Amino acid sequence: MNPALADCGPDLIGFYRDLLAADPGQQGIAAPCAAALLDAGEPEAALAVAEAAADADDPGVLLARARALRMLGRFEPATEAFATAIAHGATGAPVLVALGNCLAELGRLEEAAAWFDRAAPGDPSGRALANLGSTRARLGQTIEAIAAARAALCRDPGLIDAHRTLAVLLAASEPDAAALHRETAFRHNPVFLHPGPPDAPRVLVLTCVAEASLPTEHLLPHGRYALAEWFIDHANDTEPDLPPHDLIFNAIGEADLMPPLGEAVHRALAAGRPVLNRPEAVARTGRTALAALLNGIERTVVPPVLRIAAGEVAVSTGLPALIRPVGTHGGKGLRCVRTAGELEDAAGEQGEKYLSRFIDYRSADGYYRKYRMIFVDRVAYPYHLAIGPHWMVHYWTAGMDLDPVRRAEEARFLDDPVAAIGDAALEAIGAIGRRLDLDYAGIDFSILPDGRVLVFEANAAMLVHPEREPVFAYRNPAVHRILDAFADMLMQRMQATSG
């Protein structure tokens, strides 16, 4: 930048524009002009200046273009632009962190972590380490995430993101430390803003620290929406500083872990904005309530679930039975007990448990099949089919990646669920969606030999995400049908209110 232009008063942008208008080929002007436009909140104008620059390969111009694309929510081209700027000499930890942030927005978490890791040594602010911690947490790398977040706080004890990461990850192993991190993270304001592109729909997301909330990165991508996350487990009766919003989405999908709703939350829900997945509707879908909720739907089997205290034995469910610790997900701690002795031993372990009858759902070929469909505005869409040799079927441990025959069966289900499970089963699934009466939810189920639907779970806590692995790319058309239907539903609700 020309030092003579460094202090040009309040009309800095106009000054730069005049210089460019007088000589469009002038070097060294486009970069500071675009940067000034970005600082003024005009990313579209900044992008236009950067793309028309005569010195388009200047690191400053390239960096301004990348920043503008990111502010516009265009994360894919922004990622490429940041990489190009770095290759042309744009340096410094903030640039590396910005590239990592774009990759994280795209779900390319391993790549994002690599850039945060690269930025960390030269970042005295600790921001790279804080972002590394949250990214490692999303990858399920708990030990590494805790180490990064703690290292971030050594550089800046006030980094809220690092406190949030530790508040969640230490909850089980170090509850007292987790409580201190929660207090620090949410002391001043339980609302965290994620600005979206200009004129993006504004969504207020109800969430909480407990592992009860649905990740929203694919349903509500930052490239399309402006989000405000409200951690309602830290709300009180004082009116929070809520930003203007067009719609409320309750992302707390695990009914049994939903925190109590304070008066401030009730006031927000009653303020006249559309509300998706109202908390009272989600509350009816807890594990112990589901059988009663779905009672009477033809051609369905919903085993009742009991919640038992440590040491309590309820044999009324019958044997064999499934038992799992309350608050766990993904099969953690889930086991099948087949004798009264095994049940007594499992029930005697510390903590409350869920207990239900195990129904053998093995198919004639010896495999177990677990289907998942997603309800968007009460319409069922196929999402995946996991086929495995063990009764506890989880998609990523079922060996689907090793068996093209099973993947082909899943592809047929995604393409034509009626042909895969039959009209009667699909009608039963549709009836379940209507009974749940949620705007977004999912169901895991199997088909018994007599054609009835065996329901494992039906709730609002089921994640949908695109596949990056080439072997599973055939699933993405089904994924995008769900995401597109969700986006259409949001727009319809907002338009109905504004109209």
C-alpha cells in the first residue's frame, strides 16, 4: 500500500475508487480499496474490486477476494482463494486460520485441523488452538481436543470457544472443571452469533451444552443462513440479548436430556415467529414415552422402555432384554442380557438405565437390517440402510464399505423405498411421522419376517450429512433430497408469517 494513502480521512473508500477510476491499471490500489470495503461490510463490492484488479496476483488482492467470498458464505471458492493467496505469499496465522475455518464450514475437518495446527505456533492469540480444539471435538478426538483447548487458554484465558469445548468434553470425567468452564463461557451471554451472507434468513437455534442437540451444520449451513445459537440451559428469567430472527429452530432433539424452559424461552417461543420442533412436541418422544405415543399404529412393534435406578431389576420386560445407561448414544454401553443373572449384574452397575425387551429381527440370510428414514414436515425420506452380522447394527461398524452387495441393496432402498420395504410398511412409517408431529425427526427401524415395522428409535436427534467417501457417494442424492426439503420448509414457514 502507498504510505501516502494510509490516512485519508472518512472518505477512504471514495478516495480509492477515484484513484481506480482515473487509472484502472494502477498497481497497489485495489487491495486497500477492497480491504476498506470489507471493513465497511460491503463484501460484494470488495469482491468486484478484487476481481477487476490489474494486479490480480498481488497477495493483498487475492486475500481480499478470499475474505469477501467467505463473508458472502461461498465457502468452497473461498477455500480455493485462501489457498491461492497463501501460495502467492499471503502470510500470518489469521490467514491460515481463515482457511481452516472455511474447510471446517465445508465439513472437511481433518484438513481444517491441519491448517489450525500449522497456524498455532505463530498465533499468540490462541485462536488457532481454540479452533483446533473444537474441530478435534467434532472429529471425536477427545484427548487431542482437550489438550488443544487447554493450550489455547494458556495463551488467552478469555477464549470463549475453548471454554465451551472443555465444558462439554470434561462433563463426564471432570464435572467440577466442566462447571467452571460453563460458567466462564456463558456468564455474560448465552447467545452466540454466526453471521451469514447479506440478507440471509435469520434463524434462532435453541441448543444446550448437554449432548442432546442435533448438529445443524448441514441443515442450517452458514453459507445460507445467519444463525444465533441460544444455550437455553444457561438462560434465566432476564431477557437475553436476542438478535432479530425470522424463525426459531429447536435443535434439542433428545427429549430425556432437554433442560427446563425458563420464562425467557417461553416468551421467545410466544413472540410470533415460526417455531420448528416445538419443545413440548419433542418432549413427547423420550425413550420411555415412545411406545405410548405410537400405540395403536397398525403393523408396528414398539417395545416399551423402562427407566430403572441402579440396582433395580424389572423382569416384567421379559428376557432377552436390552439395557443401556441413560444419556448415552451410538450404542455406548448397550448390551443384550439373556439371563436373570446377567440382568441383575447389569442393573446393579452405577447410574440409571433404560431397559426394554429384545426382539430378534435377523433376516433369513442371517444379516440384521436397520433402516433410517427422516421426516421433514412429517414426510418420510429414506436416509440409509445398515446391514450387518451383529444385532447391534451401526452404519460405520457394519462393514458396508467392504461389501458391494450390501451397498447395492442400500442404494435400491434409497432409490425406491416402496419396493424395498413394501407399501404397508411405508404406510406405517408415514403414520408414525404424523403421530410424532415434528417438523424434523428421524426413525430407526427394521422389518420383521411378518412384515411389521420394529421401531428402535423415533426422535428429533438424528443427524443427516453428505458423504465425502467415494464408496458412499451413491447416498448423496438421498441426502440432498432431505436437505432441500428442509430448506424449502423453512422458506415456506417464513413466507407464511411475513405474508
